[in-house]
Amino acid sequence: GAGVSQSPSNKVTEKGKDVELRCDPISGHTALYWYRQSLGQGLEFLIYFQGNSAPDKSGLPSDRFSAERTGGSVSTLTIQRTQQEDSAVYLCASSLALSLAGTTDTQYFGPGTRLTVL
Amino acid sequence: KNEVEQSPQNLTAQEGEFITINCSYSVGISALHWLQQHPGGGIVSLFMLSSGKKKHGRLIATINIQEKHSSLHITASHPRDSAVYICAVRSTSGSRLTFGEGTQLTVNP
């Protein structure tokens, strides 16, 4: 069975351009997470999906960032009008479920997309 | 003060040594995760804990809910254990994970 995949693996863009990052979670995983890891920094939560809805968008750094998930599967993270401070590795993870009790299943991480904004 | 604090930040050990990495947190949690990030960047989930102790091979993770503290132990360490080890917690009030800064472990042969 395939793990979490992300594309592209690397993206270099010019300041001001829009970028789309894609995540394919493990088949059957209903929960999907986006994280960001800036150079030399720790991991930072961006957004979480349960199915197609995003109950927690509180980690998105600005209104230039948006994400959607369709069919309970693939998710895209879009960054509009990119800035140099957006340069980071963007990681996606999926898990089987988030239970009503708030406990979680193990998260499986994708390899990440390294975004460089020139 | 960060919600999740790890210590030490950096740890160098000789092959075969017993290693302990500590994680303290300041919020009520529903789960605590230990993650491993290799030099190439890939992240692997090692453990998810809500109480007690878990063991997988040479790795042991413990958590003390009352003291808001978790430890990750590596027995008979090996150079291939060299990686960044990250503690992350999910609070009882939300769905997001909050991460520690990570511990860079280097095991020398």
C-alpha cells in the first residue's frame, strides 16, 4: 500500500506568484493535516481536515493561504502572492480518524514539498 | 514559554549507550506523539501515547499525565538512530498538534 504522497517535491517560484501544493493521503484515511517547517525551525500546524471539511484553520498564517480537500481524498494547499517568508518545507500527514473523544490515530507523513520563493 | 519543551536540544552519544530525551508540556492533552525526522527530512511517527508506556524494538516511550512529562528512551543506541526526535501534543481543547523544537541526536560509532 502506498504511503502519503506529495507533489511537487520541490518548487521554486518568484515572489508574488501563486503556488499549489498537492497531497494524496493514504487510501481510507479520513483525517488530513498540513504542516510547515521553516529552515531551522520546528514544525508548525497549518490546517486540519476531517473528510472534506476543515474544522481547524487556525494555523494558516494569513489570508494568502487556503486549502481544500475533495472527495475525502486529495488536498491542495494554495499560497497566493507568495512572499520570501513562505519558503519552507510543507508537510502533509494523514490518519485513519479523529475520534469523537478527541483521541487520534497515528499520523503518517508525506515526504514534503520544499518551497523556495525567490 | 513554549507549550512543549524538549531537552536536551542536542545530544551526542557513543554507540551502545542508553539515551533519554525528555518532553514537558503545559496544557491538558488527549495524546502525545514522538516523531523521528531523518537528515533527508522524512518524518516517521514512532509512538502515540495517552497514558503509561509503549515499547517498539529498542525504543521505549513513557508518559506521566500528572507531571505533564514524557520520555523517549533508546536502548543500545546505533549510528542509524541519529535523527531529530520531536515531541508533539494534542490538547484536549482542539485538534491541532503543538510541536517541541526537537532534539538532534548523533550516535557515533
